[in-house]
Amino acid sequence: MTQSPERIVLPDDLRPADGRFGSGPSKVRAEAVADLAAGAGQLLGTSHRQDRVKHLVRRIREGVADLLSLPEGYEVLVGNGGTTAFWDAAIHCLVDRRSQHAVFGEFSGKFADAASSAPHLDEPLRVEAPYGTRPVLTGDESADVIALTHNETSTGVQAEIRRPAGSAPDALVVVDATSAAGGLRVDASEFDVYYFAPQKCLASEGGLWIATFSPAAIERLDRLTASRYCPAFLHLGIALENSLKDQTYNTPAIATLFLTVHTLDWILENGGLEFAASRCDESARILYGWADASSYACAFVEDPEERSHTVATIDFAESVEAATVASVLRRNGILDVESYRKLGRNQLRVALYPAIDPGDVESLTRAVDHVVEELRK
Ligand SMILES: *Cc1c(COP(=O)(O)O)cnc(C)c1O
């Protein structure tokens, strides 16, 4: 007789201190929530045009510049709508005629699709790789934007951020870093625009986009918006103008700003990107090490170099149903380790973002082993 999944109760010593392993929205640190609550009376429900909130926007701009060691002349822009809104903004304000996309999962594919449906642009170039691997992108003279994704959240593959050889000299490298920024190392000289939303590595809420702009990217947006129509909400020139005044074009979620600043301060006070990336490395070592040694689990991404240190995907043998394991874990307070819906694999997906304690990743591996053992009884 097999054990009924509903009956499985995790022993206390196998429970992580915090059970949130979702890839986005992801764990928000309890310290940040407590500090938000403590200061709420002076902050939540106050004007976003006054100093207290403007100060938060400024700290995001300065903190991100610090975190990524941005060169002189780069600006950090902040706007509403999350990464998905930024794709549309980029299509209006950064792509002149044609973009080239490294496509290796759902998110990188979505940006390429959005560019493809824009009537004012030529058909984008796609360099594709099977899910679970990453493409090698060689430059194409006809592309004026090169769209890279630092970490494919849907598959758990991380890429290397490099200006591809052979591209047009004035092509902009525009990087979706939504599940990478603040968790993976990057060299700022290799990109023009590095954009993300703070509900992943930065342990905040959704709804905001943050983007770094090189002088060349600012020049491009100035030139394009001077000569073509752009809806105000997607107008990166308006976003820049507001960001320089430490504001956003329309009303932001103040809690999101606060929590973003809180995580940035925590990372910067502890040593910056190297501190955060090292925590992700440690969690990745624990999780992939466990999978490599397991009789029923293995990393979905074959090449160890390509395995993400911020979002891990773990395949299960046919004899173990990952969805059942995830639902038992959920009933026991371990949340959001289900596989990415559209990938449709028998796997778990586990976030390894900086806010997630490597010790909790260790507990998670033991909890999974326990559940699988119980299910086999
Ligand atoms: C989560 C994610 C997005 C979508 O972000 P939203 O803020 O929900 O629009 C885009 N790209 C990547 C790589 C992501 O991980």
C-alpha cells in the first residue's frame, strides 16, 4: 500500500525556517517587512511627490549603481509596470529597426514575440536553443538592439553577458536581468541596458521596473522619441526625466520601493554583489550536489556551467511524481517549488535568490527526500 500524500507530515527538524522558494514573487525578508510595518505611519499612504518617497527612489538609483559598479555617465531609470512593460517601452524607444534575440525559454521568447508584432519594426532575428541549454549568439550587422537574458527563469539556465563579436558598432546590448540582477555577477562594460523587476533577487514586490542606461542608450532613446510617436507610459525619455528628479511618471507602490531599498542596503552593507552572488553559489552547490547524488533526481540543465545559481530546475525519475511532491510540500508550508507551468516537465523549480538562506535549501533537500521515501511506502 502506498502512503496517502494527504497524510504525510514533515518532522520539525526537516522544515526550513522559511518555506518560500518561489521564483517570483519570491521570499521577502521578515526583517524588511518588520521595518516596513514599524515605519508605516510615516510612509504608506503619503505623497509620492514628497521627500520621504523621493528619498527611496534616490536610494534605489544609487544602490543599483553601486551594486552593479556602473561606469560614469550611466543612469538608473525607474518606472511602473514591471519587466513586461519595459519590453514594450524598449520596442518603442530603443529598437530603431531590428532587434536580435537570444531565445531559450518563455521569457526571452516573449520579448522576441513582442518585437515581432510591432508594426514599426522589421522582423526580429531569433537565435534559439532548446530549453535547458543556451544559444551562442554571433552578431548580425542588421540588428541595432541585441536582446539577451541573463537568467531564463522558465528553464533555470543562466547565460554569460558579453557584447557579441560581429555586431554593428552602435548596436545596444539590452539585457533582461529580472531573475539575475543582484544574484549573478556581471560586468557593466558588457551591456548598455540591464533591466529587471524587484520581486526576484531583490526580495521586494512586483509592479516596478528598474533599468540602467549607458550614454549610448540615452542617446538612442532621445533620437528615436524625437522622431516617432511613443505613448507617455512607455516613453523612456519621460521615465528618465522623472528618475533624475527621484520620481516616477505615475504613482508607484511605496511598499515596493521600501522593500527594494531594504534589500539593496542589506546586500551593500554585507559586501555588495560578491556577497549576494556567493550566497547563491552556496545554495546552488547544495541543491545541485544533492541532485547529482540522488537516485531519483537530477539537474534538468546538463552543462554545469549553464545551471542557474538563482533558479534551479530539478528533474525527477518517472517513478516519482514531482507535482505530488510539490503538493505535499505545500501542505507542509514549503511553497512554490512547482515546475514552470508551460515547460511541462516532471520537475521542481527552486529559487536560490540571495534572500533565501542556504541552510533552508539544505533543509528543503532533506524534506524532499523524506516525502519521496514516504510516498514509496
Ligand atoms: C519574471 C520575469 C519576467 C516578467 O516580469 P514581470 O515583472 O512580471 O513583468 C520577465 N523576464 C524574466 C527573465 C523574468 O524572470
